[in-house]
Amino acid sequence: MVLFGFGLLRILTASPMLFAIVKTGGALYLAYLGVKLILGAVNSQAPDNRATLDLSAPFRQGLVTNALNPKVALFYLAVLPQFVGGEPGAPLFGMMLIAIHYVLGGAWLSIVAFGASRASETIRHSNAMRWIEGVLGAAFIGLAGKLAVSRS
């Protein structure tokens, strides 16, 4: 993937016309995002409190992603043997340590997710957020303009 990126970079630097096309496309996309942010800030609606969130799908996705993540298995293989030892009950003790790690991690991440959800509800439709979105939209449009008129 990195080699592809370097190859694409060489092509873009060798072809001024292709570089101009990519640069113009990037500027137009930045301008589109800026306009979308400004329109979202201007047309902000009151939150619909009737909608309920179904948290089972994200929970399942996170659980499967974490369970199938090879880095987690490598972590347990690297760290646990020094705490478990070689006794006959070592596999059971290792599974108990893993379970403790999962329970503590799940509890902590649930607290973080609940707090972030509450903060999101409070901040999402506030005047401060509308102002921030408007400023970011203007900044995106300014960056798009700068990119469009730049020579290189």
C-alpha cells in the first residue's frame, strides 16, 4: 500500500494536468464539506427524544471485534505466563485472569460510553456546537479556496 502511494505521488508530480485535476477535486470536496457544516449549523433542529437507541448491534460488533483481534491473543500470550506459572491449575487460573480483565474493561468502557452519550446529548444541539460547526465550515471553505488557488 505504501509503494502504491509513492507510485501515485510520482505520477501526480510528473503530470501537472493530473495534479490539477486531483487538487481541484480535493478543493471542491473541502468546499462541499464546509457548506454542509454551515448548513447543518444554520438549520439545526431540536433533538427528537422519542427515538430510542438500540445498543445491541454496536455491543455485538465490539465484542466480536475484540474477541477476534489477534493483538488481544498476543497480549495474553506475552503477559499471562509470567503470572500463571506451570502448575496443573494454570489454564484455569489464566482463564480467570482473562475473565477479570474482560469484566473490568467492559465496566470501564460502559462508564465511558454512558458518559460520552450523555455529553453528546447535551452538546449536540447546543448553541456552542452550532457555532463550532459554522466556524469549521468556514475554515473548510477557506482551505478549499487556498487549495484551489495554490500553484503547487
